Amino acid sequence: MDILDGKKIVLGVCGSIAAYKVAQLARDLTLAGAQVDVIMTEAATRFVGAATFQALTGRPVLGDMWALPENGAVGHVALGARADVVVVAPATANRIARIAAGMSDDLLTTTILATRAPVLLAPAMNPQMYASPATVANVATLRGRGYTVLEPDEGRMAEHVVGKGRMPEPHTLEGAIRALLGRSGPLGGYHVVITAGGTHEPIDPVRYIGNRSSGQMGYALAARARDLGARVTLISGPTAITPPVAVTLVRVETALEMQSALADAVADADMLIMNAAVADFRPIEAAEQKIKKRGDAGLTLHLVPNPDLVAGLADRREFFKVGFAAETNDLLANAQGKLERKGLDMIVANDAVLSIGQPEIALTLIDRGGVASLPQQPKATAAAALLDQIVARFQRWLLH
Ligand SMILES: Cc1cc2nc3c(=O)[nH]c(=O)nc-3n(C[C@H](O)[C@H](O)[C@H](O)COP(=O)(O)O)c2cc1C
């Protein structure tokens, strides 16, 4: 189930040009199953019409503290009291100041003062306003009180000024909301390291040996682990897909680079999911210059084996280890052999030909308790289902 499903989100929209971007966020959250109650400040209504949010969320847009429904179902504090998360986006300098000062003279400030839910603010303002001592102090005050205040992006602003103050894009806000909601999830407080994608083993400055791994599965696992509360480190080979928000991304190219990134990341890991398709071999050395074609003469590459990345971690701190086996033949036997040989707690096997670079996947899960399977499905849903299975085994492992 999507972590946003059934969640009650209060979305406070303030008077900034960036308000138009939040319409997309309201839509995405609603489509993911959340109940989104939009509170617009008076200034916000100068930028976007309430009808837009009403149509996108399917719920009345709130604004006037004095015009709440007569049955009292949504009292001036009730909205904050029942919220799972309160989001202020865009958060104006004015709003940030008022919240920091503890004011409660309209529905948004009152809701924030009355809520015990996590509060997320996405500032958006002119760079000078953001850098002004008053705003800097107010942001520090809010962070000190446990509010999550996102860093604005740097770049060109609406008034053609360039600097830091642009509101992060809607998908970044959604990732931050997911991470906040996940805090109390089953992986809350745990550090999960995930490797993803394939590696590139250089032949010369322009050529490499690679494989067809897209990284889709590993990225989807990372997003799900984040949603379940984990602090996620995603060590990724080169991919063409957008990384999930609110995870620590470490980009690598070769198996050896992945090995050293892994050594750093697992120092305080609780779980490692080795989803990357790490090259088994690499050219013994990469030519310094581009290798030229020489008439009809062929080219012989001398390959040497890459180290086994999981085996190299064997003596380190105890953590739950999940491996992947993409095989073209004898799937079960090969996967079972790998589970034992590498000292894994669990292995996820799939048919390489049917799945690598494809949108769908069927999975076989093997641990010392037996074999289970997940039916063929799109990788995003397969990743969510798989991570839930991994978490169940991780929780059993913790008890031992
Ligand atoms: C065209 C225009 C754009 C504005 N953009 C911003 C902005 O991006 N960030 C900001 O903090 N204030 C901005 N302001 C000023 C706020 O709208 C003003 O401070 C307002 O009182 C904020 O009210 P609110 O915090 O209740 O929404 C803008 C004002 C105008 C006229």
C-alpha cells in the first residue's frame, strides 16, 4: 500500500508566485490516496484560484477561520489535531516569521500552533529576503523546534533574479512528505544501504563494458524503504532515471568504486540490499587513449575478475544482507548456492532474460526458512511488495 494512502495532509498555500506549482503537488498527493485539505492565505488567493485546489483535491478549500462549517466538524484546531502532516508550500517570509513568533490570527497559523503532526515548510522568496537576518533567524528557530524547513533551490526566479530562494519542485516536496510520514514506519531509525544499476568497466576513455540493468528496481526499493522510515543510502551505477528524493545518493561507475562506496556506507548500516548488477569482470587496465581501429585487425581484451563485493564485507558489523541473483538458467539452484556462498540472509532470484531492462518482473525469494514467490508485475509494485517481504524477514532477524 502507498504510504500516502488515507493520510490526512493539511496543505497551507501562501502568497508567492510559486503557489501555482503546489497545484501539481495537491494533485499528486490526492492521486496517491491522501486526503488533502488546502488552506489558502488571503495573499495566496491573489496568485491561484481556490477552484483549482478544490477541483484537484475534491475537497473544499479553507481560508476564513470564522467561516467554518456550522456542525463544528472542522473547528479552528480540529484540522491540525487530526492531520498526519502539515505542509506549508510555498512558505513566504511573512508566514515563516508569523509561525516562528507563535501567532495564531488566521486558520493556517492556528492550525500549525494546534497540531502535533510533523510540519514541513518549503520557503519560496526572493534571494535577498531569504538571506535577510530576520528570515535566517526565523528559519533557525523553526528548525530548532523540530520543524522541517527545506532548503530552497538556487536558480532563476520569477522576477529574473538569480539566487537561492526558489521553491523545490513538487516531486521533491512529495519525497520530503513521504520521508516525514515514514518516520514512524517499520524501518524508522534504521539505515538501509541499497546498490542499484549496472557498473561500467572502462576499456578506454570513451568505451566501457556494461550491462542492461536500468536501476529501476533498486531506485523503487530505495523509495519504498524511505517511505517506511529508513535513512537510505543509494549507491548507484550510471542510470538514466530520476533518483528518489530524500535519500542519500552516491554515484559510482565501476565495481571497484562501488566497493569503496559500500565500505563507507555499511559502517553503520542495519540492512544491505545488493540490487546492482555488478560486472564480474573488468579490463585489466583501461587504455589511456582511445583505441584506434587498425585495418582488419581485431581487438582482444584481457579481463580480470572483480572482487565479490558482499564477501568483502563479511567481517564487518552485523547487518541484514539481501542479495539478488539474475540468472539465465538453473535459477533456484544457482540462487541457493549464492545465498550460502556469500553468507546472505536472503536472496531474491529472477530470470535475467525476462527481467533486465524490462518494465515487469517475477521474483523468487529464498532464505533459510524456504522459498516464496511474487508474481509477475510492474517493477514499481514488485519493489514495494518485495520490500515488505524483506522487512518481515528483517524483523524476524532482529529478534535473533
Ligand atoms: C507579485 C508578488 C510576488 C510575491 N512573491 C513572494 C514570494 O515568493 N515569497 C514571499 O515571501 N513573499 C512574496 N510576496 C509578498 C507576499 O505575498 C506578502 O508578504 C504577503 O503578505 C504574504 O502573505 P501570506 O504569508 O499570508 O501568504 C510577493 C508579493 C507580490 C505582490
